[in-house]
Amino acid sequence: MQITVTQIEKHYATVQAVRGVSFQIQPGEIFALLGPNGAGKSSIIRMLVGMTRPDAGHILVQHDGGEFDHVPRRYLGYLPEDRGLYADKSVEKNLRFLAQLHGLSAAETEQQLTHWLNVFELTDRRKEDLKQLSKGNQQKVQLIAAVIHRPALVILDEPFSGLDPLNQEKVVQFLQQLRADGMTVILSAHQMAMVEKLADHMLLMAKGQAVLAGTLAQIRSQAQPQPEVVIETEQPISSEQLDRWLAGYSWLLQTPQRLLVRLNETQQLSACLQQLLPYCALKNISMQNPDLHQLYLNAMTQHQQQEQAV
Amino acid sequence: MISRQSLVVAKWEFLRFFKWKQQLISYLLMLGVMGAIFAWSYFVDEGRQQYRIAVPAGFSLESSAQFQFQQPTVSLEEQLRQLQQDETWHAVLEPGDEQVLIHTKAGKKWQQQLQSVLLEHYRQQYAAAQGWSAEQLAALQQPVSLEMRYLDDNYKGKDRPEKLIALAVLFMLLMGLTTAFGQLLMSITGEKQHRVTEQLFAIVTPQQWIDGKVLGHSLSALKAMFTTTLMMLLGFLVAVLVFANKPLQLDWLNLGVLAWLLPFALLGVVLCATFMAAIAASIDDPNTSGKGAVMMITWLPLLFTYLVIDSPTGWAMTLLSWLPLTSFAAMPVRMALVELPWWQPLLSLMLLLATLYWLRRVAGRIFLRGMQMYGKEPSWGDIMRWALSNKAD
């Protein structure tokens, strides 16, 4: 399933939730929507699901030779941000009901139920009422509900919320399995470490706007256009020495034996080292690779500064 | 047409509230309560006891199973002392010139029956004293027979068995609507509060969802009506065959009227359930919303019809039987009491069906739009606008 979103906008009363956002999702990939609360992620998801329509711009969903303005229900698996199931019914009854609604036969339902309950280690709890399960286990049942019919596209709004680190890891494996099975996955999340492991493409949003988009490498190069290198020396050095040795470079002496240099491009590293080596012995050299969490924070800070400047 | 998904929702909703064990227990409890009431009334029935009444010499009324009239040889003062101190007498009669005094310890229900018996006895004595025959006395007691004769051939009459059926149908509808009211309010607002709604939206359309809800809860209402009817019929059979020891006669049952009652009752329940679903779909939080009470509007047709049940040919009943929102209650009652041409109930039924179709579309729109407002409850203005809008969803 391929999704092309072009310049969509959405207003709610006095709030402009989404402002001219565009992106594309390729078949079989995991696409992550990132951003703080109120960034517009859930609004985009609700438009993709067809619950609301864009006020401007358009959504094009292409699958099986058909074109649609939102994801048709028959291809969709959905874990909403605002979620819940029938708490006074058993795990099995809840999932059977949803499977029946999706049109699964009794045999197919049983097969999927057995498989997914096993994956999430809930087999021996299938007869228990949902309200008897922990929040984490209820979340797992919700995830099963989203995929029990093996949809072409799964949209998961905050799939990691309410889960402990072990179960978060389980969900990462679950999502990787969905991708391996050929499903396209859209997820919104705050857990950057998880998203970094999973997402093929991502879109960082703030106040309804796209801030950064692309693969992790592309985002890294957008968020941090100048690569940084950390150099550790054998002997202590001073700022005065560095003024002479590294003329023309932007640097920061973090400790007397630890120096951070900002390069215009990675290829500049060898010239920089050649300039430094005649004066001091080097102990360690490492390129700075900020994780997604840091990139996200940088991007959000930059966005806020730009907004304030405007 | 009802989709497959709507049927799945309907089955789920019906079974969600159908707890057969609890239902059986409640029926057994009901039977137990009825049995206790019967046993209590049997044991406290004063009519089954025999009462000893002291009467003056010359009193000619013969004793019955309930009253034993005895003429004591002791004085009136002694009789009154006995009445006061022991159980010799239950009452002592003291005849005077113009009146008869009945002395007794305290007021009891059987004394009313004693008064009736004595009144009849003294009336006959008075007639005998006047030289009247028994026939003359009977004629005096009921001088003329009054009978109503109606010139309108279509009017079947006031107190016909069909009226009983019509009243029973109104009662059953009330039972059904009460069931649907509670369940629909709990089911729809509960789903919103448990946040199931958005998940379901990704699987079924708002129209399929609302159709399923209405169908499921209409079935629950019909089940409640059916089981109550069954219980009442059982009670009737037990009363006739066991207690009254009479043969069962059902020739008063008008099957033609019954055949019309069923589609009206069925569509009426579905119409009211759809209205209730539409209102419930607009409620965000039942604890703070005042809209829940509006769902009780569906009881008004029953009340309006009941108020004019004794004037089935009047303009009010005619109007109610044609208005699609009230016809489900009024037309069956009117049909039971007035002979109508076949096309009238048929046309009324068609109007009801068309209104039902329109209302289910409105309910679907309200559900969708209400959900899109995310936690904000729509105003009555919003609801009216959605109801009158023809926009496809």
C-alpha cells in the first residue's frame, strides 16, 4: 500500500491542528510520526483512517490497483490513541467479536487468535475478563485487535505507551514481524529509542507542521548539517594553543584533554587531523552521532527558536 | 438493507445483556414473590373464617358459611361483656327504632360483608312489611336497564375484549421501551467512556454500527416483551384452570387484530430504539449530560394513546394513529376498537417505515458527527442541523 499525502490542513474550531503537511509512505515500510503532544500526529492519523477529512490538500492511497482518499476499512488495522475494549468481556470474546466484524471465519479466527495470544504470552489468560489484566496486557490485546485480520496497513497511535521496557521490546519485535510479513506500518510515538530501531522513514512534527522528514540518516544530516568529531589528546592542551593549531575550524575545548571540532563535511576530518598531529599526540578520535532523541530535541529547540524569532 | 457487520453488532449487543442464568433467577424470584403474596393473602383472608353474631330474639336470617347468627338467652349487657372479655361473640346486634347498632371490638374487613348481609335482610323485611313481593323489590332495586347503542357501525363498542388486547400491547410496549432505554444508554455511552468507539469506527461504518445497536437492543426489548407476555399468560392459565377451575375459552381473541398489532409493535420498538440510539450517540458523558431524559420522550405515544383510549373515533386518536411517531401505539388500539378499512393501517405502517428509514440515517449522522467532536457534546442546534442535512457521510 502506497500513501501520498500532499499539503493537508486541518482546523478544529480555533485550533489549526495540521498545516500543509506532505509525506509519502512506501509499501511494506514502517513510517513513524514523531512530535510532542499537540503536534498534529493524531489528527493526521484520523484523516488517514477517514474519520475526518482534510480541509485542504489531499490524501492518495493506492493499493491493489485501486485509489482512495483514505485507507479503506478492509485494508486497515488500527490502534487509536483513544483506545479501549469491552472491559467486562473476556480477552477471547473481545477478539472474536472484532474478528467477526472483519469477516474472518471461525477457523481463521481461531488460528489467528492462537497465534497472536502465543506471541504475546497471553494464551493462558484468554478466558479472563479484560478488566482483570494489567494495563500492559490490555495494551497487548489492543495490538492483537489491530492485526488479527492481517490488514495491508496497520496504524498504531502510541503503541508503546503504558508498556514496561521488556514489553516495549516485545512490541518492537512484533512490528518488525509485521514488516517482514509485508504489512505497511504507520506509528506515532514518543519513545525515540524504539522508533530509531524500527522506522524506515519518519516525519518530525511540531505545532501542526513538518519539521524534519526522511530516513534516520537524512534526518541526521538535516538536523545536524555539520558533522562533529571528538578528539582526546595524550597531554592537556589550552585554548590559546588551539587558536594557533586549528585556525579556520570551529572547536570547543570540553576538558583539557577533550576537544570537539565541528566540520563542514566529513571529508574535512583528515585535513583537520593533519593540522593537529604535529603539535600533540592523539589518544582517541570519534565521530559524534547523536541519537534520534537528541536530534528530536535539537529540532524542536530550533523550531521553537524560529517561531519566537518570527 | 442490514449489512453482515450490523448483524454481528446486533448479536453482540443482544448477547451482551442476555444473561440467561440471571434472567432465570429473576423469574424464579418473581414467581417466589407472587407465591408469597398469594400465600399471605390466603392466610389473612377473613372471608374464610366463621363469625359468631349475637342477634335478638325473632331475628330470622339463616346462618351462612361466614356468619353464624345465634340468639343468646343472656341479657344484652351480658352479651356485651362477653364480647369484651372472651371470644364468645364477634359482634352483637342491638336493634332500635330507626337503626340497628352493631357492637364489635374493633374495625375489621369482614364487618363490611356483615353490613351488606344485614342490609339486604332488613330491606327484605321492610318490603315484606309493606306487602311487596320479591319481584317488586327486585324491580325497585334495579328499576331500568341502561344499554348503549352506537349508530356508527365501525365502532365496535367500549368494553370489548379487543380493548384488553390493546391495553396489554401498550403495557408490553412500555416494558420493551424501558428495557431498550436502559440498555441503549448504557451500551452507547459506556462504549464512549471505555473508548471502544474509535476502534470500531475503523472496522464498521457509523451506519452499520448504529443499525446493529438498534437491532440488538430492539431484540432485547422484544425478548422482554415476549417473556413478560409468557409470564402473564401462564399466570392467566393458572388462574383460570387451577384456581377458578373453569375451561379455557379463547374465542374472544381476535386474531385479525393481533396480526396487525405485531408489525406495529415491532416497528414501534425499532423506531423508539433508533430515536434513543440517536440521542445516546450525542451524549458524551451520561453523568453530566441532560440529554438522557430526552430518550424518555418515546414513552409519550403510549401515554397519549392511553389518555384517549375511551374515544377511539375522536380526532385525537385519529391524529395519533396517523402521525408516524405515535402511530405504533395508537393505530393498533384504534383498530382494536374501531372497524377500519384495510388501507388505513397499511398506509400508517408505510409512513412508519419511511420515518424509521429516515431516523436511522439521522442516528448514523449524529453518531459520526458526535465522534468527530472529540469529547465535546453537540448542542441541540448541531443535532437539528445534522438531522436535517442531506449530506452523504
